Amino acid sequence: MMELVRAGRRDSFGPGYFITWDIDSTDRRTVDRVRQFVFGHRVQAHGRTYVYPGFVVRPGARYLAQSALFVRADLRDEICGFLSGLGVEYESMPATIG
């Protein structure tokens, strides 16, 4: 995970939002969907590998800790809409890094 923290340092400074969420760990389906969205995933089928990058590799998104991201204002609606659509409780607070 420290690799993701370091990678996010390049382009996620300034004003934005701190996003944190909480999912019941027994809800494996929701946990897995959020993990795939945030961190991405790979699928192997028919001898090919398909890579789906996660939200945290986007410029302006920074992984901070478990269930915690910093995002620029233009990315806030996307992550909040995704979490809300799954019924995940989350908090979004204005923040500045840098």
C-alpha cells in the first residue's frame, strides 16, 4: 500500500476532499466491488489478461489509508456517487494537502 501512497504524492496537492467510508466486512460483495473500483483488478480470459486500473491511479486521487482517499474537487462526485449507489456510508470533508 505504501506504493500507492507514494504514487499519489505527485499530482494530488492543493484543495480537494477527504473521503472515508465504512463497509460491514461480512458484506463480501460490496467489499469486493469497492476494492475493485478503488484499486482496480485484472481478469484473465481466453489466454489474455485484461487490466482495469483503479480510481486511485487517476491524477488527483490519492490513497491515504484503509478506506480513506483525498480527491480533487472534480473527482468527488464520481467516488461519492459510486459509494452511494452501493449503499455505502461515507463522509466527504473539504481538505487541503500541501
